[in-house]
Amino acid sequence: MSAQKFASVVEMFHHRVQVSQDADAMYGRRGGEWYTLTWRQCGERARNIACGLHALGLEKGARCAILSASRPEWVLMDMGILAAAGSTSTIYASNTPDECAYILSDSGAVYCFVENAAQAEKLRQKREAIPGVTKVIWVDGEPPAGDGWMMTLAELERMGADWDKAHPGRYQEIAGSVQASDLATLIYTSGTTGQPKGVMLSHDCWVYEGEAIEAMNLLAPSDKHYLFLPLAHSFAKVLEIGFIRVGCSSAVDGDIDRLVDNLAAIKPTVMAAVPRVFEKVYNKVVSGAKEAGGLKYKIFLWAVEVGRQVSLLRQGRQEPGGWLKLKHRLADKLVFSKLKNRFGGKIRYFVSGGAPLAREIAEFFHAADILVLEGYGLTESSAASFVNRAESFKFGTVGPPVPGTKVKIAEDGEILIQGRGVMQGYYKLPEATAEALDADGWLHTGDIGEVDEGGRLKITDRKKDIIVTAGGKNVAPQYVENLVKTSVPFVSQVVMLGDRRPFCIALVTLNPETVGNWAKSQGITATDTAALASEPKVQELLEGEIKKVNQKLATYEQIKKVTVLPRDFSQETGELTPKMSIKRKVVEKNNAALIESLYQGTMAAL
């Protein structure tokens, strides 16, 4: 392990370029074909971007925004901004024009990099609301002729190369002036209510995360890493820092629709994802096996049981032997190898974060010989604060703290975090900062949890999401919701409600594939999701499945009534954040009348 210490992300990046010049750094897609960038090429392009920003007049510490899906240029623009002594403000490619304008205005961004014409159009619509943005820089496509407000990334890089020649030594001087305490990234938390807050993360936050990833061997120089998560989010941002620190190659492509095809082409060894990805794969595999029926389904169940036995041994740090070892080889050949090939066939492990992963799903993948390491962190803690290790994982936990991070549990069960990864504060929001960071530097996460005897953290719920029924019983909705999602393949999303109510209810959305196949077998002609949701037989199906789930719960935790919604939750309706977390308050507001109807005839909440 390298003991190299760096004062800034810029210094870390320059070191990587110097020591790994001709090694593969990133893979991207252009015109449907994959291309490769070496570290030397990355260094040259990032330098040209930085110098181009100097030519435009960027001042030290000024914000430059990036509005783009994940792609190699995102990393190059980010490194160029930082090397120019600026800071990066991130915007999701899925953000609306109003949301883009809010972030640009609030952050005080002076330049904005956009991926293409569609993203540029968002800014054009809100131009009067963002007078501080003096230049919009396109990655793909050409701005309209004569539009002095916009230019291409290629033009910026050419301008930068010319500026660099005209100012010898100036690039190194400015890049070398960046300090550990300087602002590196301003990430706006999507939040579940209210306007997003700008989280200020310093260069040292990211340098620390890079050190921790290397110390844990979470990424190794020999790895081929696949990055599809949005780099506007801290989870992906910490992966960017990780592969730069370690020097492994990374395929960077945010096209989720091509995920399966890309995995087959790249054959990565490590990939991070949010639980929603694993949930979808799990439901597809299980429902597909059931639909196959007959001997195929029996073989599938046999293989999963064999895998479960092997998983239990490996969770206890033992390996199967004898007859079980032979059965597991056969199960792998008949069933598990097909699943592993969907991911390219070379995965060492996945890392799951961004939301809680149901233990049942982690155990299912492990039974299939695929290890999923769950981690935990917040944007406010630079994403990676806890993570399971390949050699010491424990399902149902998010692992121990990463090296250098401290944890303690408050009297009310809230998780508190302290360390170099913790934010400087919320941008221009001193009161919100004081609420999140106490005088001793402990970050109050808003999550409830406990630490086991091995030092591993277990998240039990969100502090503000805890349901307190009218009878005074505390219910953790995330636990029940995950139980429903892993037990009922017909469900896509579920929201449990019941705060200050006499009992708990659930709003569920349908998995169109599994419900559609079931409906067809029942002679139901409806195929549209909304039409299926209104079918009495579908409602009866879901009620029956929820009753089975209730058998695993205490009486006060049980879902007494369930209703099927006509569509899935989405970002367009404001019910999902860009990282696919459900905004409970929005869901409640959008379905207020329906919720009230489910409680009609019951005692009103006190």
C-alpha cells in the first residue's frame, strides 16, 4: 500500500498521471464504440480544460457547474476545474430547468459544462434567472452560430493549449496553490423535502476518502472498475476519487439502458450500484424461474438451497468441502454461472449504497456466489463512512467505519459521525449547518442505528421516518418495506404509512413484468399497468401476499390495508430523488384523499 500523502485532489491526480502515464485510465463510448484514454491523455486534456478556464478569466475558488450524465469527460472537466483552483458544483442530468437554475444561482456558478443540446436548452429557458453564468460549454454537438454565450469543449481545450503556451509555468503555479481546506465540490442534496442544500466538501475530504479506499483495498490497481452511477452524486464522486488514487482503469458510462450490454463488453471486476438495481435483478431472476416451472424451477430451488448452505459457511469464514462442494459446482454450472455472466463473468464483488439493501437480497446473491458489500454514508460525510470488507463482511450491517472515521450512537439512537470526510457545512446556511454539525464536529446523520460487538453498524431507520402509531408503538417502515419488496415479486415500490394513525397501511406500485405474466395466466386481458392496478383480482393478489408478509411481523407492525397505485413513483412527479429514494411527504401529499379513504370508519388519530 502506498503511503503517499497529498495536499489536494489536484496533487493526487497529477501524481497518478505521472506514475501511470501509458496505462489505461478510462473507457468511454462514442458513436456506439468503446474508446480508451490513458492517464497521460487524461492529464493533457484536464490541463487544457484548466488553462481554457484561465483564458476565460476564472478566479480562484469560483464555481463551475457540470450538467451531464456520467462519462469520461465528466471526470476530465472535474479535474480541470480543480486544477484551475476552482470548485465543481454538480447537477443531475435528470434535473428540471427550474432545478438547474436554482443550483446555478445559489452556488454562484460562473461557467456551466453541459453534455448536449438537450441540457443546454434547459439553461437557455432559464437564462434570465442565471445572469451569473457567463459561459455555457458543450461536450457534444455545436451551439447555434453566433451565440457568444455558448462554446464547445473542444474550443475551450484549444483555447487552453494556446493560453498554456503563452503563460509558461503559470498552470503549475496555480494548481500548486490549491490547499487541503479549499472547497473542491459543492453537491446539492436532493433531499426528501424542501429546497436542496449545497454541501461543501473540501479537497481534504476527498483525499481522505482516496486514502481510505486504498487502505481497505476496496479497489486494486489490477481492477477494471465500472462506473454508471451519476457523478453528480457523492456515491459516484467517491468512486471517481478511488480509481484515481489507486490507478485502476474505469469504464464510465451513465446510460442505464445499456447497463447489461456494457457489462458484457467491459467485464468489470468491481462495480457499485444502488439497491434498486439488485432488487430488479432479484425479482427478474426469481419470477423467471417460477414462470419456467417444472424441472427448471426445481433445479433453481435446489441450486439456491445449495448456495444458501455454502453462503452460511462462508459467512462464518469457512469453505465447503466434500459432497457440498461438488453440489455447489454443479449448481454453479446449471444456474449461478448464467447470472454471473449477466454481469460480465468477472465480478469480484459489488458495493451497494445510497439506500438500505434488504438482507434477503444480499444473501440471495451470495448464495449465487456473488458478493455484495453494503456500505453507508451521506453526502455530508463524502459518501463512504462505513463499508463491509470482502474478508470480514456481515449481511444486515453496513460494516465498520472506514479508517479514520469515528462513530457514536446518541441517546435517541441517532448515528453520529466524526472525521476528515465530514463536510465544511451547508453553503450559505449557517443555521442548517449548526443543526447538522455540533460544536465537537460530530455530524448528526438523521439515521437510527446500532453498533454490534464487531464494531459494525446496523441501520434500523431514518430518525424522521419512524412511524409512531396512535397506540404509541414505534414502527421502522424501511424494514417492513424491504420485507415486502423481497417477499412479493409483483411489487415494484412500496410506501408504508401510519404515523399517529390506529394502524399501518401501504401504497404499492406494480412490477409490470411479473404482474403482467400472472394476469395472463389468470385470463385477464388488461396489459396496461394502470388497468391492471384497477383489476379486483390484482388487488386480491396483493392483499394475499401482504398477509403472508404480516405473519413475520409483530401485530403493531403489520400492514392492515394495502392499495395498488396506477403507476410507479417517478422523478417527474416529484416522488423520487435523482438517486431513486422515495420522497415520503410527496407521496403522502399526492395520495392524500386515497390515504384518508383507507382510514374511514376508524378512530381518528390523536
